[in-house]
Amino acid sequence: MTAGTIPRPRERIAARLGLLFAALAAILVGIMALAVWSLWPDEADRSLGWLLAGLVPLLVGLSFLGGLAIGQRVDRRLAALDGSPPPPAAERWSDPLGLAAALDDLGRRFEQSQRAAEQRSRALVANAERVAQLGTSERDLQSGIGVWSDEFHAILGLVPGSCVSSQEVFLESVHPGDRAEMAEILRSTNAETGCREVDFRIVRPDGEVRMLHGRAEVSCDAAGRPARLKATIQDITERKRLENELDGLIRELWRSNEELEQFAYVASHDLRQPLRVVGSYVSLLEEELMGSLGGESLEYMGFVRDGVRRMDRLITDLLAYSRVGRVIGDAPFTAAEAVRSALADLQIEIEDSDATVNVAEALPTLYGDRGEMERLFLNLIGNALKYRRPDQAPHVSVECEDAGDQWLFRVRDNGIGIPPEHAERVFGIFQRLHARDEYEGTGVGLAIVKKIIDRHGGTIRVEPHDGPGAVLAFSWPKGPHQPEAGG
């Protein structure tokens, strides 16, 4: 220890232990002297051994007392440097080694560490309650004495220590419209064991109304009687506000969906009917004026007829897109049946283009809407037949492989292909890559396909490959699809 350094309690303990070792060393010296006398070889000089034997107890006692004196002087010096008063003489002689004082010092340090740990724990709990806006309380059902946390007071708008923590004060904070219900809940909870949860309103002293979620649980004593009530309250005002807004948005969405369904009904009946009338009268005019119409007049009539036909097809495709997922008839079905039904509808296109369609054997059984799956293959295979090379007959293949928890389908063709920069764009509604005079279409087919696959929990993409044509790959879950909450 250097000069000017204040000794710590551990150093004072070390000095006292050093004193103990000095006393033990003195005893060891005496034992060694006695051993020397016992083994003295010369019988004539035996008197010298007896002298040493007599001096041993004296030497041991003097060494022990000298060690005590030195240790006490060291303790007084350390106490003077530490600023603490020296122990009284009675204490020094009753505890010459200072072990009792050392144990007392260790006990005090342990109590201080324990109090510091408790304070840190309380601070952490208080911070957690403040962040979570969660207040806790506990009440002894026998004595009626209760304790509220600081956050419990803060949620109620009260200052800790400004009121007695009791059920009466709590009920005074409850909204008058919920007070009777809360009083009954507290009464039944106090008399029974178990847990109760309830949402209720409070009115703070400044008049602000807040929504809380309360939870109370009663524990029993050894005799099985209700003994302690532990309760928590959490401010859920903001959460309730967001839930109400979400409910309003959901109601608005349902209302919009109903309006869309009504629009679809109107479009399917009221809009297509005038188009059919126009088409019919154009045909009648052509028949009546067949001999008198010139080249330009016939061309104009063809434009009208083609416009009516394209408008009717566009309305039909829009109706098909809007109806995906409206009427859900999910059930097990075989993919082969859906493919055969789509090929039957495309029979004329297949014969006109001299196409070859190969379908994989043993297609799996799927779960979903069979009608939507038929429309899916109708659009994919139909696009492969439509976007073909002028000098080459279409060749289309439908493939399937096991991909773990999903089935992976591929529709492969040898047509004009899809440029990589448009691999995502083609699945958007009304997205066309070619002019109408090159290839017919409304730009809705692949959008319908993607909507069907999304509803069933799958994905679709344009798969890169070497060679001509395009490969459209889509996945289909093996089991029923569970939509995500809020999805």
C-alpha cells in the first residue's frame, strides 16, 4: 500500500489474517523446538534439552502476544488513514483477530448490493410498464390493503401518494356507463378464484375518456380461500381507435365490392344488350344495302362490326376478371379434368392452327376452384396458340413436377416468346405487347391467370430458358390455402 492511499475493508481483513498466520508460525516454531529436545542425542547434555523444553511455552506465548500487539497497531494505523474510529479495547481483546468485524463489514456490503439490485429491478419494471402503458396492482383480500404501481396511477390520471389505493377510488375513475358492470365484476372476482378480462372506459380528472383493458386474477391461501387479488390495466385507446378505423375501411370495402358486383351485373346485361342490337342492325343494313354499298362503305361497316365484337369481348373479359374469387367453390379436383375441359373449348383454334398439345401423364389432384383452373389453362394454352410463329405450327406442352409443399406447372410453347424486360408487365391488366392489327386480344387474359393463382396461394412467372417460345411456370399449393389475416 503506497503512502496516501486510503485502505479498503478487504485490506484490513488481509492484515488480520496475516496476524493469524504470524501466531500460527509462532506455534510451529515451538513445536519444532520441542522436537529438537526430544531427539537430543547426548545423554550428558540432556539438561540443555530440558531448558529448551521449558522455554518453548514461554517463546510461543511471547510470539503470540507480540503478533497481537503488532496487528492491533497496524489496525489502528489503517483506521486512522480510513477516517474511522479505532475499536474499543474490550472489542479488541474479545475479537483479537477481527473476524467478527470483517463478517459485519461483509454483511453490510451484501445488504447494500441487495438494495441496489432491488432498486435497479424496480426501475426496470417501471420503465417496462411505462413503455407498455401497463399498470399493476395487488391487494390483500383479508386486510383490504392494496398497492398500485406508478403507471397504474398514471393511467388513471392520478399522482402516486395522492390517494388511497382502494377499489372505491378505482371505481370512481371508471366511466359512469361502465361503473355498475365493473363493480359486479370486482365483487364476483373477489369471491371466486380464476381470471377475468374486460374492456372498459375511465374518466380522468381532466375529463379525458380513455379505453382500458383490465385483467384480474385471484390466488388462494393454503386453506383454499381467496387471499390476494392481482390486477393489471392497459391503455388501449389508440389500439381501439385504429380497430374502429379498420372496421370502417372493411365496411367500405364490402360496400365497394357490392357496388362492383352490381356494376358487373349491369355490364353483363345492360351494356352487352345494346352492343348485340348494334351488331344485329349492322348485319341487316349490310344485307339490305349489299348491292348499293361501295368499297369504302363496306369497310366502314366492317369497322363498326369489329368494334362491336371487340367491345363485347372486352366486357366479357372484365366480367371474368372481376368474378375471380367472388363465388368460391373450392374442393378437390384432378388437374387433368381441368386441362381436358380447356382443350375442348379450344378445339377449333387447335384444328385451325394445326397445333400439337402434349399433356403430362398422371397430373395431380388439386384443391381449389375447378372452374377457375379451367379458365387458367384456357388462357395459357390459348395464348400459346394465338402468339405463334407465322411459319411454324404451334407446339404446346403442359408439364408438372413435385416441388415439396407445392406442385409446379409449366406451359411451354414454341411461339414468338416474351422479352425478358416485359416478364413482369405481361401480368398487368390491359397490358399488350403488340398492336391489335398484329394479334387480337384485350390484355386481360394473363391478369385473370395471375389473380386466380394469387387467390389460391401460388405464384406465376415467365421462366427464362434457351430457345424459342415462352415458358410460363406457376405453383399451386398441395393443400387448402389459408389467407393471411388482413389479406
